[in-house]
Amino acid sequence: MNIRHRGSGTADERELMQKIRTILLAAMSVALLSSGLVLSSAGTADAAACNTVRHVETSGAEADWNVSCSGNWVHVFGNVTDTAADGECARVYAIWNDGGVDYSAKACPKGQTKEFDFSWHNYTNASNAASVYLQEL
């Protein structure tokens, strides 16, 4: 009886198996990406400084927001709109510099707009009070 253990093949066999694994991994990655299994995509992040106004667009969403600061409070408010009939919704979320997260309501279907209003306190850096994202999901 001839029993072979893993890794006991010839150098050519091991090289061929490595190439096959690489090709399979690449094919699986392409299949996952093209099948729509990427469930959400974030738009440009804004390391939002105090007293800024932003307009951000993705292929299927847009949002406007203001960041204001007073005392040790950060206030992020604005609106988010679903702009594409693609089956996805749009929302905005803010990650505060202490790790807290706030999410807007989802805007969908196409044409729907939702307003949001987030407040947080104890920010430590006026030039980076929060990171604000527009997301399609």
C-alpha cells in the first residue's frame, strides 16, 4: 500500500498545487465581488473638524451635513438621500473620537430623504471631532 503524506509530493507537484490554490482563490474572490455579496460601501470619510459643512455623493446616494462644536459638545446634522433605483438604501453615520457611533435612518427607495441630528460630548480634538460617512447598503 502506497500512502503519501501532505507535502510529500515532488517539487513540481507542490508548485502545481500552489498555482491551483492561487487560481481558485482569485476566482472565488472575483465571484464574490461580482455576485453582489459586498453588502455595503462607504463613501468618502470626513474627519470632520468643528464648524464645517460637507456635501458627499456616491453612485446611488448623496448627503449634506454640518459639524458644529460648542463647549465640549459636537453636533452633526443634515440630510441623506437615496438617488438610485438600485435596491440599496442610503444612510449617514458618525464615529466619534471616543469610539461611539450614531446612525441616521435609512433613506430608500430612490428619491427619499431622511434628516439626521447627532450630538456627542467630550470630544478631544476640534480638528477631528468625528468621522462622518455616507453609506449605501
